[in-house]
Amino acid sequence: MRLFHGWLSSASRRVRLCLAEKGIDYDSVPVDLAAQEHHSPAFLAMNPNGVVPALVLDDGRFLYESATICEYIDDVLPNPPLRPADPYARATMRNFVRWTDDKLLPNLLILNWSIALQPVASQWSDADLAGKLARIPTPERREAWRRIARKPYSDDEKRAALDALLALIPKMASMLGSGPWLMGAHYSLADIAAMPFVARIAELAPEAMAEARMPAVVDWWQRVQQRPAFAQARIERFDVALRERQATREATEAPAA
Ligand SMILES: N[C@@H](CCC(=O)N[C@@H](CS)C(=O)NCC(=O)O)C(=O)O
């Protein structure tokens, strides 16, 4: 399989985690979001929504939507299982994953883009921006790029986005009442879906899950980081990874002396 993904993208991180849990070898194709590689015709043929990730199967067919990709992987490679066998528990898991998609990801993007993409996008000329916006297939993502290029999110908007993200922590605490993992005794796609968000919360607002307040979530976060898949999926600290990428970009762009 071949995975088109972003190293810092939460949806991509999920799929990398899932592939690592299954021990699947795959071709990794990093997509540069700042260069809008995901709006090229070739990428849009794989994912018409123009977002990462996209998975190319061995027979050449494509899949997109991280939650769908993870379920597909669990269907074709059922061991170790990453979904509860019980239909009700499975449906509950799916609703949790959907909640993270609907309520968390748009808010995390506001926070991540403000540091990762705004410095680049704010430099584009009006003509450049118009050309780039024209290639974006959905009105929501077009608006997100327009905002980040020309009308940066205010501190109030970023605070509201962080508050929305933090709703994950008490939700997880209540789910962790019955077992070490979100769906109880067995690690599942619910844990994988939550992980990229918790990784960012641990960086952005460590006090929100400090030991005394949410010990179950802190313990979960420790357990998750010890899984071999965590290192294999390369869930790097966002700020550190950004600085490294910036340094590499500057070194590459520096004119020869
Ligand atoms: N529901 C989608 C969300 C994918 C998504 O929004 N990906 C973000 C990165 S986490 C992206 O590619 N953003 C680029 C853009 O909006 O142009 C999934 O789970 O695959």
C-alpha cells in the first residue's frame, strides 16, 4: 500500500498508527500542505476532498477519510482486532470517532494552521492566493485557506478552539472508567482516533490533564506512548517538528555563497 499523508496531520497520524499496530509495511509519501500538493489534479484524483490522508491499495484503487481507512485496514487484516466484536460497542466506538472528526479536528486545524501555515500563506500575493483558492475543491477548505492567508484567527477564536478541543479530556475520563482503553479491555480505533488530539493537548494545555485532575487520561497517555506503534508512526512534538522543517526549508532555499 502507499500512504499519502502529512507528518503533522492528525488524520494522517491516525492511519500511520493503525498501519503500525497491524505491522503493515507501506510506501510513505509525505504531502507538503504548505505547497498545496494536495490540491494537485493527481492528488484530487485520489481524494476529491483535497485533504490528507489518501491510501492507494495494492490493486491501485484509492481510499480516503482516516476513519474509513482504519476500518478498511481492520477488515482486511483482522489481527490484532482494533474494533470491539460486540455490535453495540462497535457502534459506540464509531460514534466516538465521528465526534472527534466533527467536533475536534476543525478546531485543532485552527490552532495548528495558525502556527504552521499562516507564516507561509500570509506572504502570497493576491493573484497567487486567487490561483491557489481556485484549485481547492470544497468551500469550507477554501474559506479556511482564505482565512489563514488574509484574516488570521483572533486570540478569542483560538481560545474557543482550544476550549472545544479540551472537551475530549472529560469525555475520555468517563470512557476510561471501565478499562485501560477507551472501549474497555481492548485497545481499539477509538484510542487511535483520540491519540493525535491528546498529543496536541499535552503540548498546548498540559494543565488540562494534569495528574490530579484527570489521572485516568494521564495514565492512558503514558500507556499509549509506550506502544511500539507510537514510535513507528512518528508522532513528533508539533513545535519541534515545525522548527526542524523550517530549518531544513531555509537551508535548502539559502542562496549559494
Ligand atoms: N475527515 C478527514 C479530514 C482530513 C483533513 O482535514 N486533513 C487535514 C490535515 S489533518 C488536511 O489535509 N488539511 C489540508 C487542507 O484543508 O487543505 C479525514 O479524517 O481523513
